[in-house]
Amino acid sequence: MLVTLIFNLTAVFFAWLQNSKQFKHGLKLSLFTLFLFLALRYDFGNDYMGYLDNFLEINRNSTWDISFFKIKGNEVGWFYLNKLFGAFGFFAMQAFLAGFTCIVIYKFITKYVPHKYYWFAVFLYVFQPYNMLVLSSAMRQQVAGIFFLLAFNFIVEKKWILYLITIAIASTFHSSAMFFFPFILLAYPNRKISYLQVLIIFLAFVLPMVFMQEIFGTLEFLVLKYFDFYEGYTKDTDFSINVGLGFVLNILIYLVIIYFAQKELEKKHLILYKFAIISLLLVSLSFIIPLTSRLNMYLGPIMMAVYPMVFIKIKKVEPKLLYIGVVLFLTLYQFYTFFQSPVWIEDFSEYHTIFSALKFY
């Protein structure tokens, strides 16, 4: 945890330097810090060694025929990416993906986040554990998520063909990306959110938790029919809701977002708000079937732009400070509890580098 904390604080500090106009390349240096963290990691994360073994198994075979090796979900893009880097090694592929990730994150921040809040965006990315840490382990979804972030531009620009192509590429790395095909419709119509839509959003959030068992039955059928490789996510659901302070604070933040979404007219901001609202609805559905929490991981980086956007629109000083204070507290709280969780602590508590590996893979 300590090494991760140092890297994170360093990245936020460099981004802050650019905000304070002390160093014009602060954000670039910030993302380069993250690149080093991601590119040099070894045996860091629950799935890391599984992906390394997967890479070695794929490249033991000389044929490019995918039939000999069944990947979970048949993600052929991941298979051929491993094949492409067979001659260079797993660590080279890891560095390439780290660079690709950091470049896309940099482009997204510079396009959708105001200059003075670059530090805030970087803070949200590195300290919200499901943005950087978990996805650094879930490599297939990390690649799919970065393609989705690229595709977001095409929604804003209403380039639906490019959007569908990009999402199709993302789904060859992780099948769950197919869920986002219909989201091009968020570009139409370009009108502010009405009070009626707010009421519908509220009902869409509450009703899944009220009618858990009925909705679960339908979702389970769809998962087993079309995504049978995610069957494990539908098992052992006890239909109970256990919420704490973190959940309550998170919902309050979303309510503030919805409030300002009603007043938004600018196209790209309105689309950001729409994705934030979808993220809220996925929180509700995640109580029924955990698979939807995996879908929400695609939307986490979007919030790097949403939170600062809302912060700017709050005019009074006290509410503004309260809002940013709650966001900072909740994010740090999630970061701390992540490293206390028995699910993650064993594989994320100690950061190893590729130089500690027995050999260069």
C-alpha cells in the first residue's frame, strides 16, 4: 500500500504543479509517473499471474488458429494481442498497454476537465481503486475500458459509425463492452434533463431494490442465454441490501449531480451527466447481480470530468467546500478500505517490479 500511495501522491502533485502554473508539463509528468507504475509492476493484483500464464500458454503454440485455446468469453482481440507480443514478451505487452492507457487518460483529461482541476481528475483516477488498481489486474477489461473512453468522443461528436466500430473493437477484448452499443443514442436529443426524467431516474434507481427477486430472474435468464461464461456472477445472490456511510455519501453526490444536470445545456457536459446517471442506476442493479458492478468500472474514469464540472457550477463557498470535501473523503475512504479487504489485500498490499521476477518474461 505504501508504494502505491507514494506513486499516487506524486502523480497528483505533478498535476497540481501544472494547475498552479509552476510547471507547464505537470500533467504529462503525472501520467508518466502512472506509466512507470503500471509498466514496471509484477505479480501485482489478483489476476496478474493468471494473465502471465495465459500469455505463455497462448505463445507455446506456433499456430494462429484460435480453436485450440478457448479464452473466457472468446475474446479474440486479447488472444491476438498476446500473439502479437509473443516475440517481445509479456512485460513488453504490459508496457505497451500502460502507455496506451496513460495517453488516452491524458487526452480525456485535457479535453473534458478544466485546466485548474487536472489535479482533481488525477486524484480521482488513482485513488478510486476500481479506476486504476483493479483494472490494472483485470487487463482485458482495462483495454476494453480504454477503447470505451476513446469512443466517448464519438458520442459527443455524433460520429455513430466510429463509435460502433470502437465499441466492437472493445468487445473483442472483453465481451461486457457490448452493453455499450446502444449508448450512441445518448447523443440524441441534445436537450436538458427534465423534472419528469428525474422522477423516472429516481424510480429506476429504487424499483430494482424493491423488486429484487423478479428482476434477478429476468437478468439471470439473459446472462445464461447470451453470456453463459458469466454464470458465476448470478450465483449465491441473497437479495439483501447492506449499506453504510460510504453508500449514503455516494448517493448524495449523485443527487447533487442530477440537480445540476437539469440546468445543463452544453452538449458535451450533458452527455457526461447522462453517463453519471447511468452509473447511478448500475449501482442499484449491482445489488441484484454483481455483473453490473463490472459494467460500472467502464464509467469510473468518466467521473474524472463530472465531479470537477459540478464543483465549478456550485457558486456559494460553503456548499462548494462541502461537496469537494465529501468527494475527497469518500475517495480516500474507498482507497483505505480497499487495502483492508480480504478480497484484495493479499495481492495488492505489496508492489513488486519486473526486476524482482525470476526471469524476464
